[in-house]
Amino acid sequence: MSDGAGLVERARDAAALKDWRQAFDLLMEADTDGLLAPTDLPMLGEAAYAAGQLNVAIEAWERAHTASLQAGDQVAAAAAAVRVAMHLLFDTGLMAPVRGWLARAERLLEAQGETPAHAWLAVVRTYERMLAGDVPGARPWARRAIEVGSRCDPAAGAIGQVAAARLLILDGPARSGAARRGRGGDGLRGPGSVLDRGRLLRAGVRPAGPGAL
């Protein structure tokens, strides 16, 4: 039988070097031998996804969710649920289970203070609404991702800004119609336009003024 602690440490070193295949293989060896601790399941989920093993990644995050619930760690359980939802949304498009996992995360986070899990929940909710064609419903989630992410997790905040830029572009037809009626322009180009604000958001700059996200 392999040394579980040694395998996990080597996997951690491999992950630090972005050698995801090596990290994945080492973690799978430890898991097969029953030596992977519940706290190491998120690392397995990360390595599996980076190594192109989607099904293993989703299963690892599901197991992390269950293990966190059993340990009484609601925030970690919610974070794992969000990761399951994220992978299902972006890699399978299976909306029913996506919404189920997001609902679990929301229930677990209801009584908690702001955490990175809240920011990532907002990110995934934003894209879930966008992919469902609900642009108005996506907008407040994008704002929340940016606001909470700025305080708790800059990466989530940055993705929230990208989502906000996409929403501005999706708003283009309505905005351009109003612009044509009011100014004779198309509303998509030039300072303050939809595309201009989209570029700012992608660059990480939040425009100031009424209606800015």
C-alpha cells in the first residue's frame, strides 16, 4: 500500500508546477488506496478538471460537498455545491441539476456572512440566467459577483465584470434603438457606448455614473 501523505504531498508539488496530469494520477492513486482525506477532495476536483477528467472532477466535488456537510462546515459544503453547478453549467449545459446544486448552495449560505462562496454563487447564477435568456435576471447577480468578489475573492469579481460586459453587449439592440430615436446614433460605439463600457469592464474598470455596473 502506498504512503497516502507522501502521495498527496507530491501531488501538491505537481499542482504547484501546473503538472496537472501528474497531480491527478497521484491523487487517484491515494484515493484508490483509501488514503485520500476528505479535505483533499477539492484538490482532486481541481486536478481532475485541469487534466480533462470532467466526470472525476464533478464526483470529487460532490464527495467534498457530502464530507463537508458531515463535518458541519456549511460554507465549504456550499462552495463544493457551487463548483458542481459550475462544471455542469459550462461543460454539460444540464440546467436542471445546475439549478438544483445552486439551490443547495443558497440554502447553506443563507445565514452566513459574506465569503468567497457567495461571490462564486453569484458568478454561476449570472451565467445560468444568461444561458436561460434572462438578461434582466442576470444583471443583479453580476453586480453581486462584482461587489462581493471585490471584498472576498478578486477572481470571482473579475469574472463578474466579464459577465457584466457581456450583459451590456446583449443589451445592445434595445440601447441602440433608444439611441437612434434620441440621437440618431446606434448606441454601440464611441465614449460611453455599450461596447466602450464592455471594454472597460473586461479591463477591470468599473464605469462611474448612472446605470454603471
